[in-house]
Amino acid sequence: MTGTLYGVGLGPGDPELMSVRADRLVRGAKHIAFFRKAGRSGRARTIVEGMLRADAAEFAMEYPVTTEIPLSDPRYNDVLSCFYTECMDHLEALVRGGEDVVVLCEGDPFFYGSFMHVYERLKDKIPVQVVPAITGMSAAWTASGAPITWGDDILSTVMGTLNEQTLTKAIEAADALVIMKIGRNLPKVRRALDAACKADRAVLIEYASMDGETVRPLAEFDGETLPYFSIILVHGQGRRP
Amino acid sequence: MTGTLYGVGLGPGDPELMSVRADRLVRGAKHIAFFRKAGRSGRARTIVEGMLRADAAEFAMEYPVTTEIPLSDPRYNDVLSCFYTECMDHLEALVRGGEDVVVLCEGDPFFYGSFMHVYERLKDKIPVQVVPAITGMSAAWTASGAPITWGDDILSTVMGTLNEQTLTKAIEAADALVIMKIGRNLPKVRRALDAACKADRAVLIEYASMDGETVRPLAEFDGETLPYFSIILVHGQGRRP
């Protein structure tokens, strides 16, 4: 009588943009689990506020480190690995005990999501099902009021955390572009967009589909850093009958 | 008393993967419209079978041409433009008459979708709202049983309709890859994957999230052509704690 672990994508933030399946699983869940930064309510948990069963048991998996240790430090991976193992032991025990567990995932679980770390560790041990979702970038280009791609445009999704040369090359090569994980990398991202002659077409979207959603040309924002839920788009210009 | 035109993304095919908002709009619609090839039931319309109001008025927009005229022929764009104009006149009249109209869109409307042609023609004339959706590629990587991207992977989405050199270059440059619009371009796509030394990692997904969903290594498929709902993925290999 083993249960199932569900990795449920919640989409970009607006609860009405959850899939019908995700909505059903979240509302019916006896056990939910979610990642969050210590001391925060957690974005995934916030999205489902008001939707949970009164008797739902919640398991908050609090990251031991996020930006305090640089990515390049070997301790970064060590600390995270250990954290994941502890969390996974708990989830595995619940499911082996016959419980279904819903892991709440911002965005789409298999698209730059934290759930992949759960999945890789548990998929061969217990039944795991993944529910895809609307990505944050879909909400961003919808908010921008223009299609991201036309005809045969090549769309590339790049992270602001990449080094400047790689970033510039990728921005140059793409017809349509999504830049995520920007934060304090904004000055570098700006330089790369400039070098690729695409800065004038770049659009900044903050909090797509959420309260406080804003859309403006990147050129009209003169800050040095951006909140986590920010995406820069450069729309494709392909064939259009 | 003008109405609103809703471009409603239906997602990859499984009706349970529609968003809660899309589900609500489709079930409540008095007027629906959708594109389809003449003589076919139409994929978008098929997804919502059984969901519509008994008194819903349906407007099927039947493509006058799809693959009969080559893309390079100037008549291709002319014929399509004329077709779009006729359809748009009808939709505009309905909305100006005070009706809300739901345009059914496969996948996500602003991601390589036909709805962008509706949107560009009507957005400055009548109120238009777009509901994003789960993309076919999200359903494909979910079906594949592995995350498409890790860490800082660059993900590129490319069309099989591109010329071989462009295709090869884009495949080489990306860490993670989605190839769509394959069809009769499969031999060319194979050559490009071979040239970029990624053929052995390519996974073929047909009918993701739909009846008949299949997942297999591309190397195990020896046909020359693929159905429309086929996606080839090459998963990223980025940093994983």
C-alpha cells in the first residue's frame, strides 16, 4: 500500500493559472511539502493559500543556504546535498507508509525547478508523478502583450548567472530571448544585451501574473538589481503573414 | 457595450492540463472560434469536446492552405492574409455587438501559435485578453521522465523547418534543446543532430499528454516523417547538487 509523490507545478503565481489537475491535487492533499528560504513564507506555499484542506499536514523544506555561499565554493553543493537527503528521507517514509504527498512547485517542475532534485533522488524508490505547469516565462510574454515567437524564430532561454561571454554569444544567436535569474546580475545582463545590439528591444517584466505585475522597456529601468520574479524578454521578429 | 475576445490557451492536449481560468472560460462561452484544416475536426476543438454549453455558437476558421503551397511562394502569405482578414471581420463584429468570444488555442497562444495572427489584427480595435497555457514542450519533457534543464543550462527551441546549417548551429550551441515542427523535415533534423554530435541523446516524444503518447530514443525510430504532435528533446546536463 505505497502512496504516490506528486510534483505539482503551480504555474507562474496566479492561482487561476494552475491546471485543473494541480488544483484538484492541491485541494485534496492530506500531505503537502514545499521548499522555502528560512524565515520566509515561501512563494509556492503562498500561491495555494486558502486552498488547502483544514487537516492538511505541511512539511516546509527550508534551504540551509541560498546566496550566502558562492556557487563556486565546494561547500555549496555539499550543504545542499545533505539538506536534500534529509528532506527526501522524510518524503520517502511518508509515501512508503501509504500516504500521497503533494510537493508544491513554483512554475513547471522540470523547467529549472527545485523539484528535479527531489525527483532524481526518489524516482527509482517510490512512485512519483509530475504535473507540468504554465512557466513564469509564458506569463511574462503574455503580460508583455506580444507573441514571443513568430514563424521559425529560435527561442533561447538563458540565465543571468552565466558568464558575460557565454551570455553575449547566446543573446546574439537567438531570434527571441528569455533571460531569467537576473537579480544582481543585471549590470552584466545589460552589457551582454548591449554587446549583442538587443538592449533597445529588451522588455522587463516583474511579477508576471502576480500582484504588482509591471511591464516596461528595460531602458526605462535604471536600477542595479532586480527581484527574483523578474524576466527580460526580447521578442522574435519572424515571418508574419 | 463591447464584449471581449479571449485567446484561451488549452495546453498540450489533456483537458485536465487546461488552466482553471481556461476551463471556466470554455465552459461558460456562448461563442467559440477555432482554427482547423478543412475536413478535419480540429485539434483545439477536440480538446474541449464535451465541455461546451449546449447553446454555444461555433465558428470554425478553416485554413485555405497549409502544406499545398510552399512557404517560399508569395501566394502563401497572400492567401493566408486574405483568410485572416475575413475571419477577423466576423470576430470583430461579434465583439462589437456586445458578445464575448473565446478563441480556442492549442498550446500557449503567444508561443508559435496561430492566435498571434488574430491578436495582431484585433488588439487595437476591440478588447482582447490572452490566457497563457502549458506548452506542448512542457508536456513532452514531463513525459520524458527527466528535467529538460539543470542549473544554468541554455535551452533553445528550434523549428525543424529551418535550413540545415542554421539548425545545426543552433543545436550545437544549446545545452538543452526542443525541436518542433518536424514532420517531413525529420531526415534534415537527424543530419543536424548528427553533425552537432547530439543524436545519441535525442529523445522522441509523440502525442505528449494525449492518447497514444510515446517516448523513445530517436535512434530507435527509423521512419522518414513524423506526425504534427511530435517533439524531439535533448536534455541539459547542467550542474546538479
